Amino acid sequence: MTPSKDISRLIEIMAALRAPVCGCPWDVEQTFSTIAPYTIEEAYEVADAIQRGDFDDLREELGDLLLQVVYHARMAEEQGEFAFPDVVEAITTKMIRRHPHVFGDDHARSAGMAKGMWEKIKSQEKAEKRAARIARGQDPEDNGKGYLDSVPLPLPALTRALKLQEKAARVGFDWGAAAPILDKIEEEIGELRQALAAGKSDAIRDEFGDTLFALVNLGRHLGVDSEASLAGTNDKFRNRFHYIERSLDEKGKSLEDATLEEMEELWQQAKGKV
């Protein structure tokens, strides 16, 4: 089998890898659940390539992410649920439907029609999906009845907190300004101190989570994305710690040999350099 720019070749490769007798033993054993973490990981690697501005890596990582789509579609096809062409049809249908101001008639294409159209159509789609679940005999009470249930569970916690807050804000459940959120953060820190004093691990975890949630909310009101902000701090910490490591190495010392005082002094130096 030879490489190709045609998507059909990738679909053929995945089918061969999943073949029960002559396929790859590892690929044959996989399920939706075991592959899902790799799907998330590949999405992060795409984002990393974008952040680094490395287009060679981006091309490769996008291919890895596309493979994940083909992988899940193949497993679904094996179960008689759907195949890759159905995935393509579903997304093209959705994009055409959600952009009547681009693909619709002259009235739909007027400038005023675009405003609010995306959310309106999403709401219609959600209602239709719920009606379909009812028609299939599924209990609607267990299938996304809540307003916030459309926010995906597998999102990173900080991102999911932001999405939950953004969606709640659309119906008016929100702080009017950033200042009261600072008071809320101080309140949560006070409750965290109380939990620490009581030595209750469950309460400590809960209060710590409440504090993080409030910080994400503050970031949202300040126009700061929590994931991006923390990613920047992570890089800054890594670079400064690497400065400590290099400085110690120049002195013939290792991290394990250095005292906390030595590392703190180098940390302060690093703050002025990186």
C-alpha cells in the first residue's frame, strides 16, 4: 500500500489495521473508550504546534488528529452505527444549516440575519435531537435536559468552568463586574483556611475547587483566558527553573545537591532574566 493525498487511502489503512485476522493486534483491541484519551492528546498537540508556529509539526499533528476521526468512524462502522462518509455528511449539513447568511437565499444572506443565528439554530437542533430521543423511547430526563448539559464533560476543568460560566451568563446568571468576584475569591480562601484548620480532606478539596472556579470567573470578566494564562505561567516557571538548573550546572552542582536557599537566590535572578 502506498501513501496518498486522497482521504480514501487513510480509510483503507484504518480498515486494514482493524482487520481481525491480519490487522495490527494493538489496533484491533482498541475501543472508543481506550482511544478517546489519544484523541484529546492529539488535539492538544495540534494546539501546541500552532502556539509554536511550527507548520511542519502542524501538518503532521493535523494528520494525527484526522486519524483519530477515521479511527472512531471505523469502529462505529464495525458496529453498524455509521461510517466516515456519514461523519462528513453530518458536519457539512450542520455548517450549511448554521450559516444561512452564507448559503441561504437573498433574505437569509442579508447582514442582519447573521446576528444571533448560530445560537438560535443550535437551540433548534437541540430540540430536534431531544424529540428524536423521545421517538426512540429514550428517557429525555436522562439525556441532556439541563441548560448546561451541552458543555462537554471531557473538557479540561478550567476550560469547562469557563464554558459553564459563559453559558450561564447568557441567561443573566452572572456578576455585573469584576470587583465583587474578588470579594468572592477572598470568601472562598477564608473557607479554604477553615477547611485546612479542620483537617478535613474532602472539605479542603471542595473549597480549593470553589476558589479555582471563582478565579476562572474573575479571569472571564477581565478578558483573561484561564487555560492560556496558566499555560503562560507554566512556561515561565519551566524557563526560570531551567535557569536554576543551568546555573547550578555551571558551578558543578546538581539540583539534588543544592539547598533551597541557593535555588531561591537563583530563582530571584531568573525573574530578572526570563
